[in-house]
Amino acid sequence: MTRALFPLFADLHGREVLVVGGGTVALRKAAALLEAGARVRLGAPALIPALSDWVAEGRIEHRPGRFVEDWLDGVWLAIAATDDAAVNRAVAEAGTARRIWVNVVDDVEASSFHVPARVERGPVQIAISSGGAAPMLARHLRESLETRYDESLGALAELLAAQRERIRARLPELGARRRFFDRLLAGPLQALLRQGRQAEAQQAFDAALGEDAARQGERGSVALVGAGPGDPGLLTLRGLRVLNEADVILHDRLVSAEVLKLARRDAELIDVGKQAACAAIELTHPTDHQSTQQRIHALMLEHARAGKRVVRLKGGDPFVFGRGGEELEALREHGIDYEVVPGVTAALACAAYAGIPLTHRDHAQSLRLVTAHLKDSAEPLDWRALALERQTLAVYMGVSGLDVLRDKLIEHGRAADTPFALIENGSRPNQRVVAGTLSNLAERAAEHQVRSPALLIIGEVAALSERLHWFGRAPLGDTGAHYAAAA
């Protein structure tokens, strides 16, 4: 397994760096180091002509002979670029003993740092690394980026660097600066620089800065965003854009770490998850989350009133068992601007990733989304309606109380051999599907120790998971072969 690497850009200006080797690879590495302002110390018994010329010109220092540890005295890092694996390993071992970072060309295991593929546009550098596992892939990505970003990117970076202090003085608040850059970079500035129209580019910058300075003090806003069930690929494009504009993100406990990684790095992340919201269906004693919900309302109001862009990030969809309506009511009552970005609700995503069509001409003409977490009732469900045939039930938070759910459905007419599929961590890499019939629902869940987050699907369509599954492992258990065969 490839080790995770920590990316960084090192300031080597005026610092000693050792390159061991005297051939074309050493030449390439030395050239990159000189470009970064390093003082290059080159060690090798013999040098190719280009390196010899550099030594004669005083651009690099040469240590003749085979590698000795003394060459490492005073250096900040080293690169082993010889065609002798034993010499390269000796450099790596000596560097490790001295706590000096060493890169061994074409030897991932021996290297303590890797040199990435790079795209350079003036002061802007884009570095790409595969952790040494797939250098040709990194090269391919670099070539793609080379065609995507032209030299105007460097000119843009230089203009912004020259105006940095002016921007900070006019827009001292971080959120205001961020919004300024969002608007600026979406405008014509880079196109003007690409066309060599420097004066007009400066005028466009000045106009944008003046406009944003006048906007300071604008009130904030809140976006309710559905994060989907876990797979970050299911986040909508609008959801991604809003995440990248957010100053503050109030997220549920069930929002996956992979989705949170898509947020802007400097956004403030606040976990407002309700512990019991992920613990499952409670058919007799619903948990009261009012105090936690009031705290969420208070946080949204506090940060929006401070002029922040707030994202209320919810697992699934904000309007499907997500209390999104209550949160909008609180925002509207206090005059806070808001928008809603729908998400892929768990029933749709979990069923799709388990290969279960929620409706099917032969088995189910209707779909019911069910949760027992209703506000003011200890017995909220219409069991007679839920027990009707030829429909699909998608039960949110369905892990505990399964024996009660089974008994109630059978008592009100649902057949005991009705198939079910219990989908744990739907759409995530560790997804599991536990299958069976209504009669053994609770036992199957206990046998496989199913944990939240999980979604329960009850109905004839659940049997189709056995032959239509495509994501992750095959379902555990049997939903009743006669249903699957009939399909």
C-alpha cells in the first residue's frame, strides 16, 4: 500500500543541497535546484560535459570520487541520482542517520521525500505526486494541466502579489476577501492579461476592489445543502460550489469525511450532529432532539448575523427527514437570506448502490419513505397502510426496534416471507447489504451486527439485490428465491 505523503514547498534559496551522480539525471536534478536558488554540491567520480561546464563556471561545487558520508555535512537535503543501487542506498541510509531528507531516483522505498511532477506559471506551481506508485500517471496529469493553464496564470499571480497589501487594507475581514477573490477570478481579469492588455486588467482590478470594499458590512446567508449518503461523487455541482464559498459549515455527524474534505480548507467546521439521529428507528419512544435543534438554529443565526456565508450540511437531503423545513422557518422568522441545495436522499442512493429498484412494474407501484422520529407521537405510524402489498418501504434509521417493526407489519397483513435488504454504510467503500425475509429481520440484523448508518428496504424489490448488485460485496443472506426468479 502506498504511504500517505505530506505535500510541502521547500524554500531552498541559499541552502546547501547534495546531488550524488554525474550523469543526465543528476544534471536535470541540479538544474531544478539551481532554479530554486539552492547551492548545489555535486558528488561523483566523473561528470558529463554539461556538469563540468557548470563546475568551471562556479555554478555548482564538485566533490570528486565515490560517495562518503562527509559529503552530507551542512546540507539540508540530498538526491541520489547514480546508476549504482548500492551507492544510492548508502546515501539514503547516511541521510536517514543524520535526519536529512533524501530522494533516491526511481526508488520509492529508499526515499524520504519525492520530487513531484510540476506545472509552473510564474510564481504559481502545481505539484502532482502519486506517492511514487505511478509516476507515468503523474506525468499524464501534468501534461493535461499544462494545456489547461496558460501563461496568463503567472501574470495574474504577479498582479495579485503586487496588490496584496492593498487588498488586505481595503478588505480586512477574511470572508470579505474570499468573496472578493471569488468574484474577481470569475470576471474578465485573466482574459485581459492573456491578451496582453495590462492597463485594462489593472482598471478591472481597481473597479472590482472598490465595489467589494463598498459591500463590506453586508449581512450573511445560510445554505441548506444535502451531502448525500456518503459517496462524495453524489454531491451536486451546486453543493460543491456552495461548500467552496462557505465561511462556516455546520455539519451532521453522518456527513462523510470524504465530503467534508471537499470544503474549503479555511472554512470553520462545526459538528452539530445529534447522537441519536443515527441510532435508529425507535418505534415506541422517539428521542427528543429539540435542545440540539435549537442550538443549530442559534449557530446559524449567530454566524449569518456576523456576515458569514453559512452552510448547514446535512446527510442525504435536507427536506427528507432532515428538519430542513424547521430550519428555514427559523431563518425566515429572523430575516436571514437562505437557499436550499437538494441532496441525494439515502433511500435513492442506498437502493441504487445495492442494485434495488425502488419501484418495478412487476413488484411495486408505490414507495413510502418512513421514519419513526416524529415530533409529538409515541405511536406515529399507520401500520395498516404500511403493510399493504405491492409497495416498497424505505425505513430511515432502521437498526433497532426491528422486532417491533416486523411484528407490526405482519400483524397488519404483510406476508412473513416479504423480502428485506438492510443496507449499512450505503454508497461508502465499507457498504454491506444483509438480506432476508420479514420473518427473520431482527435475527439477521443481530447475526451480522448491523450498525448505523443503515437503511432498511422492505418489499418484493429487495430480492433483486441478489442478482442486480454491482457495488461492494454481494448481499449476505437470502431474500426468497421465488421473487428473484419471478423478476
